[in-house]
Amino acid sequence: MKPQGLGPRHRNMRNTIRAGLGMLAVVVTGITAIGCASAPARTPAAEVSVARGVAVIEPAADPRPLGAADTAFGLDVLRAWCAQYPGQNLVFSPSTLATALGMAYLGARGATAQAMARVLHLPAASRDALAAQLQARTRGLAGLDGPGVTLAASNQVWADLALPPLPAYLNAVATGYGAGVARVPFSTNPQRAANEINQAVSQATRGHIPQLVTPGMVNGIGWVLTSALYMNAAWATPFDPNQTAPGAFKPGGKARPVTVKYMNDPGLRYTSADGWTAVSLPYKGGKLTMTALLPPAGSGSCALPSQAGLRTLTAPAGSGTAQVALPKVNLRTDGSAGDMKPVLQRLGMGMAFGGSADFTGLSDKACCIGFVQQAATLQVGEKGTVAAAAAAVGIAASSVMPSPRTIDFNRPYLMLVTDASTGEPLFLAKVANPQAG
């Protein structure tokens, strides 16, 4: 695929886009500008202004290739991340991380774009075909809200007051991601700029992610790209709280068993493949599903299914029903564990972080990715799931086992929340110890 922005026809259409905030997963990409030095802080008198590109109405397209790409990317990230923190609970949103990096990709050129496309597993499509797939995915996420399910998505570009993005880039992110551009004083008042972003992220995630970036993180940054996702979904069939009971959970390695609260259900559908056992937990409306994935006994703490195995495990048809005991969890990832830069570098995106990076499709002053930070929460209880995730990417300036009759998730396991129609992976978590939070 050619690593270029969207074509000239996207600059000629005049369809106004709308930018909204509201996911429980947020990804932020910060791009610094060439020669963008910090200055003494001051408070500008002007309000934050928002520019909107021209969003082209693309032909109908199948977003499932992007769902498969984001799932493969999410598994790669979790594999590398778990190797760094093998004994910790890890939760993030592959969808929002891929979206924020995808908005950066639209401004990438040459070898930088090729490296990002490989790591993101982007389908080998023409520029117009990719734009249509991105738009279909964005629209698909907007259609997941319904009775018993609150799901809101938002994408946004934040630009320094002195560094407007190129018009072609504005059109590209408007078309593919429905994103507008807000102007903030990164170089002159990083405190205010960080506050503006954090307020928007907090609003988008219903207060679950109150702070994503710091003034020091955005000082000297030229652009920040954010993607947010909020989900509050009720199970199609809730667990009976009277059946919730304590039981032992065996963390990986040499850790001693801990006591956790297990939700119990006598008849949930399961599937087995490659030694893995998957239990399907649909949400109301049938559009969203959580799949709890139990690895083969004796697996390492960072075991992951193959992509082919995962497709089998998440297929609608199951092997039957089983008695299931699933821990209640309240997971959080933040702080040093949320630094995604080392993970992405190990996966092959190193060129995007170096001085030779090319983001001239965004601006001729754009340089390279400087940081990728994310935070997330995932709460699973008898009634359903509430999930939040936030990530920040800053770009620096140039300067099949026998089926068990009973399934106990009493050792490290995975949880994946997907859109049933597109396969888009909204949330992915590894539960190492439900008691740890």
C-alpha cells in the first residue's frame, strides 16, 4: 500500500463533520514540531478554536479487515507488553490505540508509513479503499449504542496555535475518523493545553480517566491525536448475585493462591480450540460480546492464542454449554506500565520514533513520535461491564482439547470485548490476579 494521504477528491467534497467525545478508551498521539521550543507560560485570551476538515462520503465498505488488523495488532501489543510485565494485570483498548496511531499514520510518509502499516497490520488497500474502510468502522462504532448498552466513541486532533495541520490531513482524518482539530497553546502554555485535553478525555470517559497527559509531556509538542471510547454494557443474561461466592485463584509463577469472588452460571456457551477454552458472554442487544479465554493448563503467564485459534474461539457456533465460574474484576492500567513506546519499538515501529521519521503529510514541521502513554479500566460484575481506556502518543519535533463440563477461570486468563458484526476489538485484558485490581 502507498503510504500517502487521501486523494485530491477528498479536498473537493464539502461535507461538514461532527466531532464528539465519549468512550471509555482513549488514545492520544502527540506530534512535536521541527524547531518547536518551549516558551514561558502565559494564558492566551482566546478560547480554544476548532477547525473541521472536509469529510467525504465514501462508498459502502466492509470494515471487517480493519477489525482483523486491530485484533492482530492488539495481540502483538499484549504479547510484548506482557513480556515486560509478566505478573501484572494488563488492560487496554486495541481499537483506540490503533485509531490514534492510525491518525498519525495518515500523516506519515515513506518508510515511516510502511513501518507503521506493518505494525498496525493495515490491509493492503488503495488510499480510497482504506479511507472507505476507516469510515465504515467509525460509523459502525457509532451504531453500537442501544438499550442496555452505552457506547460512545470520539476522535480528535489537537494542534498548537502556531502549527495548523495541512488541509489535506484535516480532510483525511475527518473522512476516516470523523475527527476535528482543536487549537491549544502547547508551546506557550503547556499547563493550559494539558488541562484542555484532560478535561475532554475525562468527559469522554465519564470521569474514569481524569488525567491522561501532563504539562511536561506536551511541552514543545506540536500535535496530539486522541481517540476515546466509553462502554457501559449490561449482560444479556445477568449473573445471579446470590450465586457469587469466594474461591481460590492461582496466579502464575510462584505466587500463592488468593481468594476472589466468583460469579457462577450453570449454562454458558463455550468453544475449545488448540487447548484453549472460550466462554461467550453476550451483552444486551446482541451487538457486543465478551469472550473469556482460558489457556491450556501449564501455560506460561503470557500465553496467547494464535490468530486462527482466536477466530475459532470467538465464532458464534459453540461446542456446548458448561457450568462457569468467572471472577469479578476491577482492573486498571496506568503509570509506568502504561508506557507503550518500548512495546511499539520492539514490534517494529522504531523508525516512527527516530529523527529520520517522516510525518510531512501532517505538516512540514512534524517530526517523530516521542511518547505513547495509555491508561485503562475494566470492571466486570454480575450486571455487566464498564470499561475505560486512554492512551497518549506524543510525536516529537525535528530538532482442540476435550471440552470440560465445568470451566473455572481460576488462573490467569484473557478477556476480549468485540463488535460482533465487524470483529473490532474494543477491549483486551489479561487477568493475572483478580484481587490486585
